[in-house]
Amino acid sequence: MKPPTDRGSLVLGAYVYAVLTFIIVPLVIVIPMSFSQSDYLAFPPTGFTLKWYAEYFDSRQWRAATWLSVQVALLTAVCASLIGTAATYAMVRGRSRFVALFQILLIGPIIVPHIALAVGLYLFFQTIGLSGTVPGFVLAHTVLTLPFVVFTMAAALGKVDANLEAAAMSCGATRFQAFRFVTLPLVLPSLASGALFAFIISFDEPVVSFFLSGIRQKTLPRRMFEDIEQNLTPVIPAIATLLIVLSIAILLGGHALRSRSKTQSSAG
Amino acid sequence: MGNEIFVKAASTTPATAGASIRISRLEKRFGPVFAVDGVDLDIAAGEFIALLGPSGSGKTTILMSVAGFEFPTSGTIQVDSEDLTYVPSNRRNLGMVFQNYTLFPHMSILDNVAFPLKMRGLPKAERHARAEAALATVRLGGYGNRRPNELSGGQQQRVALARAIVYQPRVLLMDEPLSALDKNLREDMQLEIKRLHAELGITVIFVTHDQSEALTMADRIAVLKDGKIKQIGPARELYERPANLFTASFIGEMNFVDVTVESVGDVVSVGLPWGETWQLPATAAVDGVKAGEAAVMAVRPERLRLGAGAAGQIVNVTLSDIVYAGSAMLLIGRLPDGTEMRARIPGESQLSSLAPGDVASFTVPAAAILLYQGKR
Ligand SMILES: Nc1ncnc2c1ncn2[C@@H]1O[C@H](COP(=O)(O)OP(=O)(O)OP(=O)(O)O)[C@@H](O)[C@H]1O
Ligand SMILES: [Mg+2]
């Protein structure tokens, strides 16, 4: 006898495959296009060449834009994790009456449209001379990425028993030592993924970067938009392909790290 | 054999003398709530004190004030005459055991126990040697390489105990350390803690809401209610002569009968609700009862004797339940006015003839009767 077919699970399966297809199709189109020999974006691609990759790596402008984005994303990841962790710790453990207000302020950037934020930052940074500078980008991106760090850290810190810190302090640890030796190691995987989030979000953030970029200081997404407007050569899919490979590598790396720390903590 | 281990351990570990603790006029308010309301407590060096009371009576708040996790609204806390009231917890050098083990899950057992020594800047080799010794003291030698989640609840709590004593503090604070354990383990751990207390000479403050735990373990028990100490004394005193109605009803089983005081002198005469008048020895009056006022008469169920004897008052009880309770029979019934009365009678030979509905006579020895002001 065959087990009865469950229609619900069939429909669900079909749905899942449809969504996956929808997500994967652009990738399947973009990657072959980056190897196309024609001088403009075309599908299906013709021939095979690596010249668009060569053009990307040879161009001073592309390299400068990439380096700026890497710098900004790294610094943003550091700032957002430091500030986000401290702020979340205060919210989770603190007894202040202003916790609710604080929470709204931190999460605000998710609700406020980025374009509004961008215009505001643009006007403000113009007057104080931060426009088009690394600190300017980092400040703006830190604000944008903080909510993601706060979300991951709130979940992680909420799971750490406050009595563990009390126990550490009764053992002679200062409040900071209790955090450093007990809480931090327990939330480190979440902190790492929060920082990763911040890095990726900052790295391909287009809207605010568009407003804040100067003539010489352009982030990679901003530079890509310019190229799309002016040339529309397959160098764009080449960069996109590189970014896809990089993101997958980062994700797999993070996954490996997490599963390693899990097996370590369960079987020591 | 247990004794041998005890002597050996005691001779290898130098007995650290405990510290004396003085809590004066301690008060802690949370908004309108008086969590602790004027507590005075003098604890001698090496004494084992239990804080016992119903939920919300302020036990944890007192302990946390001593530990330095709560700062009192007013009052002082002195340890060996040093004022610690507002000293941060990490500089008090007190050992602490929490209810839920609170071992650091990412560290090995040895590192857990060595943690206080690390915070005190001891070199690694010495840390580990002393942590091993502390683990041996709680009979967990050789468990150092394991992780907390590989130990049972009782073992985890013993590790927490080792961590609390590893730096030889002079005071050990425990907040319901055994309430997460099942009954058998709890009794083992009670003995373990008693043994450690004797071995180390450390002063212990032990919070519990389990009265039998408090009665068996502590030198003195402080009974708390609404942030106040209602009575403090050794177990026998608390049980045999509770100082007030609250303690009388909180500790152990007690029968209560509302009476009116008719006269107070060499004897106290009280009018019972069913019309009789009893002459009680003046020592029966625990607090100052006055003629013409209401009072409550209290008798422990195990003090009642079945049958009309010579020395004492006689009561007639209409039995409703006869329960076999192992070492004794529990007889439950009603006095002539309807007040419930319980009696615990050891041995069942004389009881076989009794059945629910029967009226049985009991003798209440005069010495077993206590008298308190007020109504029950
Ligand atoms: N942080 C706090 N904020 C407000 N009220 C508190 C706080 N801590 C304790 N209380 C209140 O103080 C009173 C005493 O609490 P405490 O925890 O000391 O009681 P307890 O005797 O330990 O009770 P339990 O047996 O339930 O642990 C309670 O009424 C409690 O609600
Ligand atoms: Mg409590």
C-alpha cells in the first residue's frame, strides 16, 4: 500500500521551487552575460571572453571605488557591532525608563525611507564637510546597519541568563570582566553574523551612497550605476558575478564557523 | 568510613574562620513596596543562618543586599565590623551559590571553579591546583575536563559550591540552592553543605522556603514575612514555642481554636467556643493576652493523646477522616463548634476500632497548649 499523497505538501513543494527559481534565474542570466564577447549587454551571450574581468581589474576607477566600498564596509561593520552591542546590552539589562524610546530610535532607520535619510544626511554633511569622505560614509552606514546588529544581539543577549553575570561578579569580576569573560563568548557567533550583515548591507548600499559620493570618492554601487547610465558594458555583470561569488564564500565561511563553534560547545 | 574522609579533608584544608555579619535597620523599597522593612540580624562567625519565609517576604532581597547586588534604601551591612553596605559585589569576597547553578557553559568545569582565582590574578598553575582541590572537597575530583552540560543537576550545583569556596571566602551566601533538585538529591546536598560548613568553619546565609530544610540545616532560622523578621531562633525554639501566630502557622502543622480570655493570673482561664472554660498554666500565654480579649489557642497535632488521660484537658472530636501516614495515623475531625482538629497518633493498634463518624476523646497535655493574642 502506498502512503496517501498529501496535497498540501505538494503545493508547498511547488511553491518553494517557484520561489527558488525566481531567485536563481537572475543569477543564471547574469553570470553567462559576464563572459559575453559583445560590447553591450545582451542575452543570450555570444562567445566567451574574460576581457570584462580584465577591464575591471585594470581600471583605476573601478579599483578605487571597490577599495572605498571595502574600507567603508569594514569600518561600518566595526562601528555598528561596537555601538550595537553596547546599546543592546543596555536595553536588555538596563532598568532605565527610556528603554522603549531608545529602542525606537535605534530601529528607526529601518522604517524611515532611505531616500529621506539620504537627503537629510546630504544637506547636513555638505555643511559640515563630511560629504564624500570615508568618515561620512561610515557614519551614515552605521546608522543604517545598527538595527540589524541590534536585532541579532537582542535575541542573543536575551538568551544569556543575567544571573551568569551576577555569578561572575560574585566571583570577583567587575561588570566589564563579567561581560568580557562570560557574556561575550556566549554571544560571539551572533556578534559575528551581525557584523557580517552590517558589512554586506554597507557594501552594496546604493541610495545614501548616491547622495554622499563626491566627484572622486565613489562607492562601488554608485560607480556601477554611473556605468549603467553611460556605457552598459558587460563589466557590470562581471562585477556582479564577482560579488555573488564573494557573498557565497562569506556565507559558507560563516556557516562553517558557526557549526564548528556549535560542535565545540556541545562536545568539549 | 564517611568519618575518615571527613577528618582527612578537614586536616588538609586549613579551617578558614567565618566572618561575623551585622545587618542593622535594613530597608529596601521598590517604589511603594517595602521588600525589606527594618531588618536587624546579628550573625556570629561560623554560624549557619537560614532565611525562611513565604514567597515575596524579602529573603532574596536581604541576601542580595549582603551580596552587593542590591543597595539598600537605608540601613547598614557589616562583615567583621567592616561596613560593606555600598561596596560593589565584586569587592566583597563573599561566596555565592544561585538557584540555577549558573555555571559558565562555555568553560570546562575546572575553568569554572578556577574563575574566581583568575579574577584575583593567580597564575594558571596555582589556579588549577586549587580548583582541583576545591572539586575534590565537593567529591567531584577528576571531573575538571568536562563541560557543565555533561553533569547532572546535583553535580552542577556541587561545582557551583566549589566555585563559591575556592578562594576561601569567609561567608557563603545561598539563594534556594537546592530547590531545582529532586528530593533525594536535595537531601544528599543538604548533608554535603552541612559537611562543608563544619569543615570550613565558614559563615552561611541560606535562603529557602522549604521549612524542613531550614529546620534540619541551620543553627538559627529567621522567619520572614512582608520584609520583617517575625522570629529568629534555633529550630527547636521555633517549633516548640513559636513567638507569634504567623510563625506558629508557618512552621509545621498546628491546630488553632478561637477562644476568649476570661482572666489572667497564676493561671489563665479561657472560654472555649462550645461553652467550656479551661484553666491553663500562665506559661501557655506566649504574648501578653488580656482578660476580656480574643485569643487563639494552638496545639500541635502530635501532642494530642487518644483517650481521656489524667494530666490535661479533654476534647471530643467527631472524626471525618482516618489517614494512614506511615509512621503515624492522621485523624481529622471537628470539635463541638465545628473547628477542624487534627491529631497524629503513632502506632495503629488502638485505632483499629475507630471509623469516620465516631466521636473520639483526646487528651491535650497542658504543656502542649500555647496562647496567642488575636484571632486565627
Ligand atoms: N527588582 C524589583 N523591582 C520591584 N519589586 C521587587 C524587585 N525585587 C523584589 N521586589 C519585590 O520585593 C518583595 C520581596 O521580594 P524577594 O524577591 O526578596 O522575595 P523572596 O522572599 O525572595 O520571594 P521568593 O520566595 O518568591 O523568592 C516582593 O514583593 C517583590 O515583588
Ligand atoms: Mg527569592
